[in-house]
Amino acid sequence: MESADFKGADLRGATFRQAYLNKADFRHANLRGVVFDLAMLEGAKLSFLKLNKGNFMLANMKWSNLTGIQLRGANLKGARLDGAKLTGADLSEINLEKADLKGANLKGANLMRANLFEAYFHGANLERANLSFADLTNAEMNEANLSYANLNGAKMTATVLYKANLTGAKLKGVFLVVSDLREANLSSADLSGTNLRNSNLIGANFEKTNLTGANLLGAKLSLQNFKGVIFSKTIMPDGKVRN
């Protein structure tokens, strides 16, 4: 049913499992308890809907409009959201494990305590997004825009952030061990108490970065810009403490 019009419809409890719903319009519809697992929803309009704890496992939602949507605690494991619009969305406690969000726009989205294990965020816009306490283990965030994002307390073991923009980002107490931050922009970011052991930081920009209490033991560093960096009880790659 391409371009189906469900605008304002009462669809409570409906099952759209494996349904073909590309470009469907669900705006203002009541979708409480609706199942969209494995559904085709490319280009669908789902903006500002309340779909907390919804089921979208393995759904194809490429280029869909999910601006301002509420998906708190929803299951989108393995879903395709590349190019989707998720600005201002509530995605707290969502399951996006192994989901594809390449090029998605998540500016200002709330992803607090989200499961983002092995999620793909290549080139995604996460400017000012809240990712505090999220699990980004093994996530791929190459060239992603995370400027001024809140990542405090996040789990980021083996996270790939090659050429990512983390200008002004909050990474306080983040577990960033064995991660790839080559050529990342960390200028003015707060990495106080962050664990960067054995991470690759070659070519990263640390201008005016707060490294108070950070652990860089075994990290790879070269040609960094350390102008104005805040060092205090910082463990350097060679194990020496710099103040």
C-alpha cells in the first residue's frame, strides 16, 4: 500500500508485520500497541506520534519523517533508518542495536540510556543530542556530528569515531577504551575522568579540551593540537601524570 493515507485513523492494536507501507501517512493517527516488525516504511510520515514501547524490529524506515516522535523504550533492533529525520525525537531507553542510521538527522534528540550497540551512525547529525549513559559499544560513528552532544557516562568501548566532530561535547566519565578517534575534533570538549586507554588518537584536535583526571595510558598520539588543554592528574600514554 504505497502512499496509503492513515492520517487521523484509529489503528490501536493493529499488526503491520511485514506490510508494505512506503510513503504512508500516519500523522495524527492512534498507533497504540501497533506492531511494525519487518515492515517497509520508506519515506513514511510518522512525525510527532506517540509510539512509546513500539515494535519496529528490522523495519525499513529509510528517509522516513520521525520528527518529534516519542519512541521511549521502543524496539528498533536492526531497523534501517538511514537518512531519516529524527530531530527532537524522544528515543530514551530505545533499542537500536545494530540499526542503520547513516546520514540520519538526530539533532537535539534524546537517546538517554539507549541501546546503540553496534549501531551505524556514519555521517549522522547528533548535534546537541542527549546520549548520556547510552551504550555505544562497537558503534560506528565515522564523520558523525556530535558537537555539543551530551555523552556523559556513556559506554563507548571500541567505538569508531574517525573524523567525528565532538566540538564542545560532554564526555565526562566516559569509558572510551580501545576506540578509534583518529582526526576527531575534540576542541573544547569535556573529557574529565574519561578512560581513553589504548585508544587511537592520532591526528585528533584537543584544543581547549578538559582532560582533568583522564586516562590516556597506552593511547596513540601524534601531531595533536594541545593549545589551551586543561591537564590535571591526567595519565599520559607513557603512564606519567601531567598536571
